[in-house]
Amino acid sequence: MGLGLDLKLPWDLPTDFQFFQDVTTKTSDPQKRNATIMGRKTWESTPPEICPLPGRLNVVLTKANSLNISNDDNVLVCSSMESALEILAAEPYSMSIERVFVLGGGDLLRDYMNAPSCDAIHLTEIDISVPCDSFAPRVDTCLYRPWYSSSPTMENGTRYSFNTYVRRKDPVVGGVGTEEYWFLPKMVFERHEEFGYLNLIQNVISNGDMSDNGTTLSKFGSQMRFNLRKTFPLLSTKKVFWLGVVEEILQLIRCSTNLKKKGMWDNDGASEYLDSQEFSQVADMINKIKDSTNDRKIMLSACNPLDLKLSIPPCQTLAQFYVANGELSCQIYQSSIEASLGVPFSIAAYSLLTCIIAHVCDLVAGDFIHVIGEAYVNTADVKTIQKQLQISPKPFPILKINPEKTKIESFEDSDLELLLHKER
Ligand SMILES: NC(=O)c1ccc[n+]([C@@H]2O[C@H](COP(=O)([O-])OP(=O)(O)OC[C@H]3O[C@@H](n4cnc5c(N)ncnc54)[C@H](OP(=O)(O)O)[C@@H]3O)[C@@H](O)[C@H]2O)c1
């Protein structure tokens, strides 16, 4: 949680700086601007070419009377956080300020990051070890839930990710739509990964191809991405039958030996190998993940060509696993799937499989990527989907896996628990 050293930032991340500029400057009302509150040392460490921060009201906290700031409409000096918030809540600022951001440094964040008036924390988590002399407190995960966490990105040799945490809101008993996250800047609000799914169903019902008999609408070719590092993508705008998800994946693990007969490996001479011995795809996959993290063909096929002869073929699923940086990611391909119930269920099921396999292989779960051939909805469900599209997503839950379990065959449903917040 280091913030700086010798009044400077110990890293050079232009994309992070751009995010900081965008999130603190942009407003939804063009007539308004945001306020940025900072400690005196942060003010003094801001490079002269961007000091005061342009397009924002700069509020500087100091207990000293001697701060030498020339008269500037963009700067306000206050002797305490309380007086700063009082001034901002009164006219004329109450009419012209949209949001208030506390920038730091350490003194301010220690006092206010976990305070009740703080709705959200935007934290760029930088994966390096460098000396620092100013520190922020840890995010109290009993108070905050992750809203969005980007997959890690590399810049100037440094790995980092963007994260937004929102203050936990307990649903009011009997209340309707009690959890609203309108206070987030639009550019952050829209980063919630559930919007990937909502855009998919919106696209199917608005632009889908109608089947000949008029019963379904479908779109061909889509991809969604979910980050499993901090949260678990159990969609929040739709009820997903979690116990069913768990049962499906535990069943897939138990039955993996029954999928041995044929699969997509037939073409490269693997059928002899499959026929010659009892073969568990899941066990084979786990061995490959543990033994050879550079294997780029770690596949699981839940697609039995014999089933294609049935009148209702199952949704064909092919999963590929990938290990890098101590993380396990999974991409699945599904040829045809119902988007209203089937897609949310599949997202949860294969994310769960990825998390379980990562757990037994001592890896961190990374990304889950869902590639869909045909996504379709029944025309009878269009009205229900339109209603669903009016609902705002809520923070995803956190998956807790029983740490005692290390063998994939030994998992039971009680070993997998979804929490709305991380336990201390
Ligand atoms: N990584 C980031 O995102 C980030 C963000 C901001 C800053 N930084 C880094 O953090 C470092 C500076 O932070 P810092 O922790 O050393 O100092 P700081 O918090 O910026 O400034 C401390 C000073 O602010 C004033 N102050 C703090 N709390 C106050 C309060 N409640 N009421 C009135 N005055 C208050 C006092 O000024 P007086 O002594 O004048 O009374 C205090 O000495 C720099 O290295 C900077 O680059 C990093």
C-alpha cells in the first residue's frame, strides 16, 4: 500500500495517470466540476506544469497558516477535512461541484479511506516492491466490495490493475432496488463485467435473426471476459441457481471418465490412447497444469459427437486452460446456447471449474473467457429480458473454497461457498 517516496511517485505509469485525470476530471453535468482534496505535501509534490490540477477545484489541507498560494479560483485552503466538506456542501460550491475525490497522501487516507462518508475507493494495485515513505491503509473488505477489477496490464515493465471498491450496502428489509451505485463515475460504473452479458442479450433481442418458425432470436459470434482474481461472476441481474451450478460441475468432475470415448482429440491419433486405458480428462488436465505450465493444449471436451445424433443435442462445450504468472485462465467455446438462463449458468459453472482446478493446482484463478457461437433467446422471453435490462448490476460475490481440500475428487457442495464480502 505504498504511495510515494521523497515526495514523488516511485513508478511511471502513463495509463494510470490518464485514468486518474479522467476519473477525477469528468463530470456528467458539463456545467459542474469535481473537487480534489489533498494533503499539503501532496500539493507540494504535484509537478508545477499540472499544479493546480486543471479542470478541478483543488482543496489543500494544512494546519499551518503559512501556505503560500496566490489567489486562485481553482484552489481552496482548509484547516481540516470537516471544514473542507462543510464549505463544499454550502453555496456556492454545492451548486457547482459534482463529486469530491480525496487524493491522499497517507495522512488523509489513513483518516478518511474507511470513513462512513467515503462511498468508493479507486485503487491502482501495482505489483512491484519498491521503498516508500508514505502509505495508505488497506481496503477494509468488510466495509467495501469490489465493483470492478481489471485484468493485470503491463506498462514500462510494471504489472498493475485498476480496481474500484464500493461501500457495502445492506439491503433494507422489504426494500426494493435498495442497492444503487449511482455515485460511481459513469466510466467506472460501466466497467462492471455484467454489462458484457447485458450487452449480449440486448444485442440478441434488438438485432437478432428470427428463426423460420418465429420462436427464437439469435446472434452468432460473441465473447465475454470475467476476472476471477477477486470476485466470482454470479450474475446479479438474474437469479442463477447456485446449488445447480455446483452440482453440475461436481458431476462433470465425477463423470469425466465417462467422456473418454471420443472427443476432439480423435484427429491427432489420440483415440488409440483413449481406448487403451481408463482416461479421466479432468485428472489428465490437472497433471498437465501441474507438470508443464507451458502446455498450450490443455483441453477439456464436454462434447460427445455421438450426442449429435440425438434430436436435442447438448450445448457443445470445449474448454481450454492456460497457465501464466502463477494464474490459471480458461476459455470455453459453446456452439449454441440459450442466453437468458443458459449463458448465466455456464458463466458460473465454468468459472467455478476454473477456480476449483486453480485451487488444487496451487494457482490463482485468472480470467474466464466465454466464446459463444449462436446465442439465442425464445421470443416469449423478450419482455422478461427487457425488464432485466432495467436493473443495475450489483457487486459480484466472492468464492470461498475449503482450504483443506486438495484433491479434485474429494469436493462436495459444502466446500464451495459464495460470500457477499470477504471475511477478516
Ligand atoms: N500514489 C498516489 O496515488 C499518491 C496520492 C497522493 C500522494 N502521493 C504521494 O504521497 C506523498 C505525500 O503524502 P504524505 O502522506 O507524505 O503527506 P500528505 O498527506 O500529502 O500531506 C500531509 C500534510 O497535510 C496536512 N494535513 C493532513 N491531514 C490533515 C488534516 N486532517 N487537517 C489539516 N491538515 C492536514 C498537514 O499539513 P501541515 O503540515 O502543513 O499542517 C500534513 O503535514 C508524496 O510522495 C506523494 O507523491 C501518492
